[in-house]
Amino acid sequence: MSDHKDFARAENPDDYRALLRLLGEAEDDDTCLRLLITVGDSIKHIGMPCYDDEEVATEMLTAICAVLRARLEHRGVARQGLRVLSMLADRNYVMGTPDEIEVVVSVILVHGLRDVVLQDKARAMLKRWDRLSLPTHKSVWIHEELDMASEFQALPASASKHEHILDCLHLLLSHAQWELMSAEQIKLFKAPVLEFIAWCMQNFAPDSRENSYLGETACRVLFNLVAGCMQEDDNKLIEISRCHLLNLNFGPLWTLFSVDPVTDKVDFQWLAERLNRPPALSHKRSRAAGGSA
């Protein structure tokens, strides 16, 4: 196969190697994306070559991981690269080495909140390798932060300093990486974090810049939580999760803080659209049941 041949499928080891060579030489994201799609489509429709496949798969794994590291910020490249890694994992060519896990974790942390397909695929791979879980130290930190939150909630809001509550919210933003949590961790942390967020938004209405910043920081924590573990697909939330949010009065609270925001770090429209959607007929996935929505 010529290096310059524009082909739809790779059919043998030489084709795959030529594709991988072109992938390594790609100078722009669009070319890289097109080649990744061709690799993925070839595996899907033709499969890995029936001879010398382990050697080709090893070369492919090395090339795909290199591309993902080099072009991590491009969502299309990240999604298609992860697709190929998942196909290789399905064929037992990806075993979950520290380097492979690091690549998958990097991809989900950069793109997982905005891309449910990518989030699901990455979570499934981490779960396969028994690595779908926050590190123990981060879990311990979240417990400590929720203890702090409980102390705030047990007192009138005026009894606690703004900066202390903000510190707690910022720590939760840093440590609560919902898209990496196991189903058990999500079940453990979700309810108390939601209650604390609701308390913050109810008690610090945006009637001053100081209150607005605190409330909107709580909105950021909420957005990460919802996008990290409550999505049905790219357009709607799991219905039981959506009802939970509405029962905690997040609909009016979210609208209150979106009127004149002081930060552009919260996508108020994203959650508003999903909260306002008519109830779904059914929900197919549930993180509490071990899924990846």
C-alpha cells in the first residue's frame, strides 16, 4: 500500500503498519482524526489480521497511546483513539498497564464531562482493569470535606466565614472527580454533596458579589457532579437523578444564579436545558447499579 493511498479499510499487517506510520507523521488534528477513524473502522469491519496480529496490535497500541498524549486536547482524536484502545482491550491486547491507565484517565478527565460516549467507554475500560475508583487519599479528603460541610450546615449560615465555606467548595471541586468514581463511591458521596450545594445556594443568594461568587462556586461543584455521573446521554439526564435534583429545588436555584453570573466557568444553559426536559419514558443506565452514566 502506498503511503499516499486514500483507502477505506486496512486489510493486512502492511496496511495497518502504513496507517500507523501516517498517523505518526500527521501534522494536523484533522488528518490524525481521519486516520484514527480508518483504523477503528478496519478493526470493526475486518478485524485484526489473522497472522502476526499480536505484533501489529503492540505497534498499534504504542502508536495510539502516543497520539492520545500528543493531541489530548482534541476531543475527536481523544474519542476515536479511545475507541481503538477499547477494541484492542476487547481482543485482550491492552492489559491495563500503568501507562495505559494513565492515558485513559487523562482522556476522561479532559473530555469526560462533555462527552458521555467517551466517558462511558473510558469508565468501562477502567472497570475492566479494576481501576475505576478514586485513589484512597482523595476519598479520605472528601470525607473530611463533608465533615466540614456538616458543621457549616448545623449552624446558621451567618455563623461561618465565607472563606471557610469557599475553601470547602474548592476542595470538593479538586477532589470529587465523579467521572472516575466507582458506583459505590458515587452512592456514598452524591447525596451529602448535593445537600451541601443546595444549602450554599439557598443561604447565599446572589445579592452581593461575595455571595454570588460563593453560590456560583457551589454551581460549579453541582455541574461537575451532574456531568460526571448523572447523564443518560448527550441530551438528557437519568430520570431518577433529574427528579432528585428537582426535589432539592435546584431548578429555581440554578435559574437564580444564572441571571447575572459573575463567572464564565459554569455552563448554566447546559443544566437548565436538562432540568427543563419533559420526563423520559424510561432510564436505561444507573451509576448506582455499576453503569457508567
